[in-house]
Amino acid sequence: MLDHAIVMGGSVAGLCAAAALTDVAKRVTLLERDADPRGALARKGTPQGHHAHVLLNLGARSLASLFPGVLEQLRERGAVHGDAADICRWFIHGQWRPSFIKGLEISMQTRPMLEACLRENLQARPGVELRFGAAIDEPIFVSGGRAGAGRIAGVRLASGEQLDADLVVDATGRGSKSPKWLEQWGFGRPKQQVVELGLAYVSGLFEIPREASPIEAVMIYPLPPISPRAPTHAANMRGGVAFHVEGDRWMVTQFGYHGEHAPTDLSAFRTWAGSLAKPDLHQLLESATLIGELRKFAYPKQVRHLYEKLGRLPSNYIVHGDAVCSFDPVFGQGMSVASAEAVIMRQMIASKGVRPKSIQAAFGRLIDDPWQLAAAEAHLWSETHGWKPPGVGILHKFTARMHGAAAVDNEVYSAFLDVVHLDKRPTSLFKPRLLRKILRKPKPTS
């Protein structure tokens, strides 16, 4: 059992890491530079907190393990939930997906309410301290006498205060300084895989009459070109989603790649929705009343840091969540992967102690599939630059056939949802029965 563990960063990733460590440490301190949001308010350090979020099934299961009862708490506070294949109308790769009961439940709520529930759960535990307004200067490194050796003795705050710790976890997100620190400490800088997206999204909370939408979510994704080499019409880089959330409100987010960004003026925002591949979101917005203001968040690239490839790491330092890999947020993978990483970290420390190299390697294995899928999707557009998965051309051909089959076959769509929700690996789509359906030539339309 560790005496004291420190988590740097109070986002969902940091809260999950802290929850995981309560099972393996006598004391856990979470350090967050923002002021205490005091309730379900968006923190300044999470500008993406004003935008649409959804928990994938892996994330929901992981949160339930780390924060027992939190899913029920979210529902009590108004989170909208239901079967993913039934309550969501999804247009992707040029076709609507079928609606049926799959048995895959999802939860839709605002990010601030989710974080508030996690904080409350964590603060109620003995031995846990959440310190807000605690800006970090840097971890305190103690050299082992040679390059690539040593440990972290604790953390120095910007105020000059020093805290001792047996373990320090970096959950400070995309702005993490771990690459710079590790290089300074003699461990080298981790290699990166970067995919340039040119993405930005604009969101707002709306009141929408119940009769305007018989379902709980609408998702209209960009329409990829016939070939990655083909020029892309500007409107085909645009997409939008609308999720019914607590308080009988709707979170509407419109996004676009490579400079095709939605406006923050309400009238223009509505007009922009009319340029999407399908009119459903535009129609929904016609009867919608904006609550507050529209907010924009830019996300120029997705980045993965290969910490698992470094020869050595400090003996008690772990990098976690977006600080390791920041995914294209359109795919909703970030929170779910971070919470699953926390479960992995808890299990590995409990069974074998703190072994950063092994833990970072386990994180890497978890990240591999969603990272490669998101990167491959990005490279459907010729405007995308950066790292490509091996065999991306073959993957594009296969996914095109799979999407065609998923639009008309519930079994194929169900298998695809298992992959999307990180319940199964993409190789599960290669089962003979599914392959026959996916590779079958479509019947000619009359």
C-alpha cells in the first residue's frame, strides 16, 4: 500500500486516476489549478466542457467500477439514457443507420454535471483531498546517479509549497509538460504521432419542443469523398450532433475539419446546419431557443505520445489520459479511454506495485485500436496530413464495405457499435459470418 499518491489535474482523467488510487494508497491528493467550480459549472481549464459529450460503453463500465453508483446518480439528476441503437439517429458514411434494440445503453449529460458527480463521489472518501487553485510548478525529481534513472519525490507548487509523494500521476491533459520534464531528467523525449485535423466545433445549450424530435440524439457526420485523393467539397467536411441532456435541454454541436468551422452567430449557426449532408439538425434548430451563448473550441490536431517506447521512466511517475493521447473529440473516445486506463492502473499497482513502464505499455495497448481507427478515418480526406496507420488504403476499402452493410443489416451494425463503444476489437468484424455480409456485393437498385 502506498502512503501518498498525487494526481496533477482535475479533469475527468484526473478524477478517475484519483479514484483508482484510493484502493492502493492511504492518502490521495488531487491538485487542480482552477478554482473550485462549486457544483455543475464548467471549469476554465476545460473549454471543451461547454460542448457535447457522450459516454461510450467502455467508459460507462469503467466509471461504474471507479465510482460505484455514479451512473444512477447521473440519471437521478436528469441524464438521458437509453439503447444506443434505438435512441440515436446516426447518419454516417452517406447512409442512416437502422434503429433496433441492441442492449447497449448510453448516458447523455453535460460535461460539468458529470465532473460534479465524480468530484462529489471522490470528496466523500476518507484520505482524499481535492485542492483547487493549486497551480503546479513541477514534479521534484531525484536523480539515480546516471541518465535514465531516478524517481519523483513529490510536487512543487507555483506557490513554493512542496508535497512529498510515493507516486505522481500526470493528468494535466494536452498541455502536459511531461515530454519536456522527462527530457530534462535524462529519460529522453517520447516520440509523437500527430494527425493534422484543422478541426473546430461550436456548441450551445438549447430548449427544443418535445414534438420537434421523437428521439434523443441526432448525429450527422461528414460525407467522405469517394477516394482519399479526390477533392473535397467544403460542406462534406461539416457535421453536427444534438444530444438531449439533463434539464430537458439539448446540447447542439456543429463541427468541421480543415477550416470549415461553424459560426458563433445564432442566425448563421442555423444557416450553417442547412449545409450538412442531411437536413435533420437544421430542422431541429428551427424551433430551438438558445440558452446562454454559442461557444467555439479549436482542435487543430490529435496527438499521441509514445511513452511506452522510452527506454526507461522514473520509478514512480505515470502519464495518463489526454497527456498520453488526445483523440479527435468527434469520436467521443477520450473520457472512455482515460477511465479505462485508470482501471488498468489500479489493477496493475494492486497486483505488482508501481511499474511505470508496464503501466504505460498497457495504456498503449488500450489506445492502439481507437487511435488507429480515428487516424484512418481522418485520412479519408486528402487535406489531412500526418501519421497514417499501416495499410490505411486497405482499411479504407474494408470500412467502406462495412458501412454499406451496416446501413441495411442489424447484425453488422451491432458488431460495428461494439467496436465504436470499445467493447470489442476491430478484428471482431472479421468473423466469417460477418465477413460474408460485409464483403457481399450490394444488390443493384432498380
